[in-house]
Amino acid sequence: MAFPKTLPKKRKLIQIISFAAAILCLVAVMFISISLGAKELTVGTVWSAVFHYDSGLTSHQIVHELRLPRVLGAWITGMAFAAAGAVMQGVTRNPLADSGILGINSGSSLAVAVSFALLPGLTYWAVIGLSFLGAALAMIFILLLGAANRGGLNSIRLTVAGAVVAAMLHSLSTGIAIYYDLSQDLAYWYAGGTAGVTWNQLQIIIPIVLITIVWMLLMGRPITFMSLGEESASNLGVRVQRVRIVGLIGVVILAGTSVAVAGAISFVGLVVPHIARRLVGVDYRVVIPFSALLGGILLVLADLASRLAAPPREFAIGAMVAIVGVPFFLYLARREERDM
């Protein structure tokens, strides 16, 4: 089976329209999210604060110091979680794959908990590094556990192994939090949120996430082949194990960075890639960047909803995303069961 070098004009037009609509929607929801809050601001004020900042104006300070970093944090972590989910679903051929559901986020959270308890005062780079390490170890353990049974690794075994590991790691994190009296500090990572994102953090995470997404985008063609099946991919010249390893390294970087910033938010990487494939097709050179755009939109909207649901209190972003993600996960799980 040969990979089509060109797409029908109609499909290309649909992809162009979809990308343009997603970019416009992202810009719109970001401006709306910055405008709304305890103090409502006009779009003109937001525009002026972003592009013509005046430190002497209170409204500009609110935008520049509080809302803009928060919204940018939601955007970049949403992109990272969604792109990680798309890559993971492609290289594992598991439609239920997501860094949160499969326990990778829990590995990052445990690493953050350990750093808080045993290594206080670490730099932000060090926390991100530990978050990467926790995600990588969790992923390796999940893959080994899922492949331990006769018959090897499949979608259901991978999902079950991920759920077991996620529960175990979450219990360990909770135990550490209770023993070291860190419950309040770690509640942020458990529930998920971008309220505390700073400009210094954004300067670190935005380049990491964007470079990794571009790297994964360059892997889009072999990932597309792998989504057709390992045998088909091998016949088409794809080094299956190499692509899987590189893809999962990208997932670890994206998930680890996101958890270090916004906490262990699940379901973004599950829901968004399915929507992306419905809209732009199954070519991962298109699916990965489009998933990233949709993930940014979803998490910015979730952050906005968390602030507006019951002011002045805020709901966790993770809870907002789960309202959509849990029913979608159950739907996919039932569909997978019928297909077995």
C-alpha cells in the first residue's frame, strides 16, 4: 500500500479551511478569556495592553501580570497534551491512549511530589527535569506491564496497565503529600490549573513544547504508516521500533513539561486527536499540528469556564476537561470492546 503523495483538492481545501478556522477560534477565545474575569475588560483594552503595554495603567497590569501568562499557559499546555495524545495513539495504535489515562502524568506528578518533599528549593529547570524522569519511568513500567502477558501488548492491556500504574502512582503521591504535609501545595498538580504560571516559566516551556511538536511533525509520515499496522509500516520501509521509541520520547517531553506547568490534566490527549482525525483525515503530518491547535482552544476554554462557573471561587481545569473527557472515554472503550 503506497502512501498518497497528493491529496484530492477537496480534502486539501477542507484542511486549509479547518486550520484557518482553528487559528481564528484560538485567537478569539484567548482574547475573550483575557477580557473576562473579576474585572471585565474590553477587547480594545486587552489589545492595547498586549501590544502597547503601559505599566502605569491598572487594567494593563491585570492583563500583563495575571491574565495573559495564565491564558498562554493554558494554550501551550493544551497544545502539548493534545499533540502527545495524537503521537501516542499513532505509535501504539491505541485509540484510548492519553498521557493522563495511561499514567504518564501520574509519574510526573509523583516526581514533583518527591522534589517538594525531599529537594525543596529546586530551580524550575530541575523540576521540569524530574517531571520528565517521572514520565519516562512511568511509561517504561506501563509498557513492560502491558506486554508481560501472553499475546503481547494490545490496546486493552495497555489501557488496563496504565490505569493500574496511574492509581498506584497517585496513591504514592498522596502518601508523600500527607507524610510531609504537602497536601495544599500538591493539590494544584492533582487538580490542574494555570493560575500560577509566570513569564519566567513561559520562557522555558514555550520553546520546549513548540520545538518538540515540530520534531514530532517531522515524524508524521512514519507515524501515519504505523497507524496502518506494524507489518504494513515495515513493508513500506519504516523502522517501527525506532519510530515508536522516538515518538514516545516526544510524548514524555510534552507530558512532562505540561505537568510541571499545569498539573496532571487528563483527557485532552484522548479527545482532541479523534476530533482532529474526523476533520482533517488520518495523515499525522496534519493531525499533529491540528490536534495541537484544538488542544490549545480546549484548555483555554476550560480555564475560562473554571473562572466563570462560580466566581469568585475557581474550579480545577482538570475537572472541566473531565466533564467532556469521561463520557468520550466510555464511548471509545465500548466501541473498542465491540471491535474485539
